[in-house]
Amino acid sequence: MLFYPSATILLFSRRDEEATDMLKNKLRGMYDRLPEWLKVQHFETDNDHQWQWSNGSRCLAFPTTGGDSYTATLVIIDEADLVPDLASS
């Protein structure tokens, strides 16, 4: 997201609250620990399900039942081995 402007990252977890936890706590926690010179100017959107940066990159969080119709630069699936029928998706 930092080095590829306009990237779209999709985060999936089995339940919505786990997906939002990945976005708001884990990803945001890593970002907050970066040196200031690596951070973006500002956030366009910052809520439980979407984090969009001033460089055009965004990260969206979904339960595994959501996320249709998005084209992703990267998809991260939490505990993918526990998602039923993942191979058919």
C-alpha cells in the first residue's frame, strides 16, 4: 500500500469482527510503528471496514461471505484452511 499507489488490498476472515480486527488493530498497529517519513500525508477513509490513504491505496475488510465485485492487488485470507469451500470460490 505504501509503495504501490492505488493498490487494493482485501482482508478476509471467517467472521466480520475478526476481519475488522485485522484491519483496525493488526494492520493499523504495524502502520503506527513506521517512521514518520514512511507514512502517507493523510487518510481519505478510516473506519472498521475501509482504510483509504491519500496515495490512492485502500484496504477493505470482509467476512469470507463478502467482497464480491472488487478487483484486488492482494488478497489476504485469515485461517484459510478453516474456510469451507474455499477452493470453489
